[in-house]
Amino acid sequence: MGEPSQDSLDKMWKFAKGFAEKSGTTFHPTPAVTEAVVKGLAMHVEELGKPLCPCNFYKDKQAEAKLRRWICACDEMQIYKYCHCLLFVREDGMPITEYLPEGHEGREVYGVITDPTPDKGRALRHKAAQPEAAAPANQDDQRKP
Ligand code: SF4
């Protein structure tokens, strides 16, 4: 695997810093984690023209890059504020999982990790999977004193 150009690296660092700020997340306390993900994103910018998430396996990268879902910041980040690459995390290095649907791999691996800045990020929160609708409230009960 080659090295991305300084130009692509600079572009992705700028994006990552800006998105962390906007989403109320921080970089991992181990700088090598962040550096590896930013480098992977920069490699994809050069290879595909888009910052496809570097932490997944794709059968067809070109086809995947045409879809929006794994272009950084991916759908999971924009909807649930969860970054499985650990690029956008809390100050303690943990990924935010509290908004993920139950049964999601992130919840299985990390448990419930709360969001310290719930007022920031999740631009696509309206797309979050809705939990099973609760049984409708009994109207009669509501009318009782
Ligand atoms: S998981 Fe999403 S937000 Fe995190 S690096 Fe990959 S594409 Fe970006």
C-alpha cells in the first residue's frame, strides 16, 4: 500500500478536526489511532475520489463509494453519533453508543456509552431506527382523575 500525498492528508485532517468540533466529539487519546484512520481516509480520497470509511471490507469499493452511507462522516455517525473506527470519540477514547439500536454490534461490544455533548451532532437523527412502538396508552385510563 502506498502513502497518500501530503495534500490529501491535510485535507482529511482539516475535515476531521472540523467534524469533531461540529459533532462535539474528540480524537482518541492514542494519536496513532487517529493518524491511522485519517491516513486511510486520505488513501481512499486518492483511490476513489471520496473519503470512504477505511474500517470496513468492501467487495466493490467503487460501487460502495457511489453510495453515501460509508462516506465519512458516515450514516452511522450522522444518525447515531457512533464511529466504529474510533476517529470521533469521547475524551476517554470510547465511542458513543447510547443512540444505537439494541442488538447493534457497537452496543454488544461496548455496552451503553453515553454522549457528553447531546446538543451537538446527529444531523440525520430523524433517520434513527425507531424502537418497537409501545402498546397504545389506554384512553380510558387517561380520563380517570
Ligand atoms: S466510522 Fe464513519 S465517522 Fe468513523 S471514520 Fe468511518 S466513516 Fe468516518
